[in-house]
Amino acid sequence: MAIDIHGKVVDYKKFTIVLPTLNEEETAPRLVHKLMDRYKGIHIIVEDDSSDATTAEKIRKIASGSKSVKIVRRREMQKIKGLSSSVIDGILSSDTEYSIVMDADFQHPYEKVADIARKLDEGYNIVVANRKEVKEWPLYRKIISLTLIRLADFILTAEGRQRCDDVFSGFFGVRCNFFANIYRNNSKRFVKNGFKILFDLLKCIDKGSIKICNVPYSFGTRGGGSSKAGVKQAMALLKSFIT
């Protein structure tokens, strides 16, 4: 048990952090260490798409054999490569009541895990960390991102689906059983080699049918690695729009 800044008792043993990683050997081990130190009892699943075992080996050293940290070498298990596939596998393999998805490069502040966990514990089905400020993006990237978000919002609204303040957020929490039921009934609408898993989830949920909450945060400076955005990701997003 732990008491958060709002004075609420939170049992972090009920939560699993899902970390999709891709060659993030400099940042992922440090993040795992900080999560274990700050949120006593929390579970962590690292879904590693890296080309070699460096990231996994460094995390194993940090975890020191802890049973609460699980590392999946996806290439060795011949799993579908992609952020969305990693997140899906991580949530579905979780044994806890809730899962929280976040990046491993420190652009998602690990301090916000407490706010997401608290809201999930209050009964929300999905809690989305929405970007209120983006520190390092140039203007053109902000314009492209905003345009795509507006398009995604339009699609969700036109289909009568659930919306939130940041439909492309990669930092969110969900009830595991709820996610599993949605995925089981709509698996073909999820673009597994894509990277906008939250959007794929929302387009399968009728508007107003769930309790959803937004938690604002400042999108931080990358602690290492580089952006994965490219042609393949753009094509995957287009597929998400039309699937």
C-alpha cells in the first residue's frame, strides 16, 4: 500500500506498467528502477522489440531477479513487431486488475503514474494522460500532430465512438478485463504493427458507454533514443483510420 499526494491509499500490487521498448538500453533500465523505487509492489512487463538483448539484459540487472518484473524478448518469440502489438500482448498477459501503458524514453513523466492509478482505482475504465504541453517539437510537427488528431476526432465523432482529450496519447491506463473484452470482440480493428493503440481502442467503444478520465501532463524532453516516426508509421496510421 502507498499514500499518494492526494492522501489516497493506493495498492500498487493491483497495477502493471506495460513498457514497449525498441533499442532503449539507455533509458528503459533507468525508468524501471525509478518505477520500482517509487511504486512499491507494482508489476512491470517490458515488451522488448529490440534488435539485440542489450536492453533486456540491463533491465534484468536493475530488477535483480524481482518476480514483479517480466521481460519479453519479442523477436526471439517471433511475435508481431510494433508498438500496438507489444501493448496488446502486455495488457492481455497481465495478472493484475489494471494496466498502465507508457513509453520508456522519459517523455512520459513517471510521476503521473500515481494520478492515473488513483483515477483507475476510483472506477474509471480508461484514464488518458493528455499532452497539455510539448516541449521539444518544432512548429511543423505540432501542426501535423494537431491536424491528425482533429481528423481522428472527426472519425470517432462520425462513428458515434468514445473520445478523449488526446486520442493519440501513448500514456494511459485501463482495466485489464475491460480491454480484453473489447479486443476479443474487435481484434480486426486493431492495427497490430501500428502505434496508435488508444485510438484503435476508442473506435471500438460507443460514446458515453464507459467512464473515461483525462489527466493533463507536460510531454517531456526525450531522455535518449530517437523518434520512430516514419513512412511505415504513417501507413499504419492510415490503416487505423480506415479499419
